Amino acid sequence: QRTAAEFVPDSRSLDRLRSAALGCQGCDLYRDATQTVFGDGPAPAKVMMLGEQPGDREDVAGEPFVGPAGRLLDRALEEAGVDRSQVYVTNAVKHFKFVRAERGKQRIHKKPSRGEIVACRPWLVAELEAVQPSVVVLLGATAASSLMGPSFRVTAHRGELLPAPEEFSGRPERVLATVHPSSVLRAPDRDEAFAALVKDLRAVPDVM
Ligand code: URA
Ligand code: SF4
């Protein structure tokens, strides 16, 4: 299968990685999206937040988590006592995947496939090497499957600080799985879902 590997430079400078990622054609998602949305934040950083893929707003802005899900995430981090200045934010897949609504030009988010998650993973591995986080917060099933493999179940492990896979040599040392902020926006009881997300994130300050 095609992957991003041939587009990833040897450099572990985030600026170099980000500019190389703009030209990635590691899978077909670059064709219809506006641009690559690379991670954002300090390097090194104690904490990496890993989402699924950029949404409509992120695709246009070129930055991760700047739309409604991002605003909710910011509020949750603040309530959980996580210092945002020490957080690097990125996505498992770096191009927006969507289908067009039948009428009009609304773009509707589509879940990335396992193949697309695997294709984009070399960028994530390079970011981990550049950012050297102590903990990676897995926001939802796509993020969890990228880092932990397809059999990992968020529902079975949410809120637990778990050891990271050995391939990462201790960077990160731990992972924490929780739900995706978009799922909170869709939940029947939003306040309850938000509180549960904050509760999971409260484990993060302990490892910062
Ligand atoms: N959802 C994500 O997973 N990532 C973003 O950057 C925005 C929304
Ligand atoms: Fe490359 Fe990832 Fe975009 Fe696919 S989604 S083209 S692998 S950056």
C-alpha cells in the first residue's frame, strides 16, 4: 500500500516536517481537500492531543481544532487543569475526508479508512519524535487505532493511563484514551458527556 513514508524528511524539525507534509500524496485524500493540516504547538511538549482528522473549518484554516470541536476541547482542557501552553495538538489523518451533500455545497465529514490511517501514520511517528511527549491523549477511536492498533477499544479503557507501545521507546511513556470532542457535541445529554470528558482529562496534569 502507498503511504506517507516517502514524503517524510529525515529532519525532526517541526517546521521542516510541516512544510514537507504540504506536498504529501501518501493516499488519495490530498486530492479533494484544501490543504494538509499539520499539528500545532510547542516542541518539546509534555502532552500531545491526538484527534481524528481536520474538519471543514480546519481544512480551510490550515490549523487543527479551530472549529466547534476545538472550542469544546479548549474548554475541557481548561476545566481539567491542563496548561494549554504545554500541549501539542494534531490529528491521526492530516487531510479532511468528506462527501458533498446531494444539494448545495455542504461538505459532510467521512470517517477515514484503516488504509488512510496507516498511510498517514509516518507523519504522526515523526511528530512524536519531534515533540517527545510524556503522554498522548487519544481522542476517539481513530486516534486510538492509529497509535494502539485496530483492536484497541476506547470504551474498555477510557480514562485509564496506560503504557504506550514499546516501539515509541518511552516517548510517549503513556497514553490516555477518551472520547472525541465531536461526540460530546452530538450526545443527547451534552453536559453529562462534557463532564465525563473532563473527568478523563483530569489524569493528564498528574503526568505533566
Ligand atoms: N476533529 C478532529 O479530530 N480534529 C480536528 O482538528 C477538528 C475536528
Ligand atoms: Fe498524506 Fe496523510 Fe494527506 Fe494521505 S491524509 S495525503 S497520507 S498527509
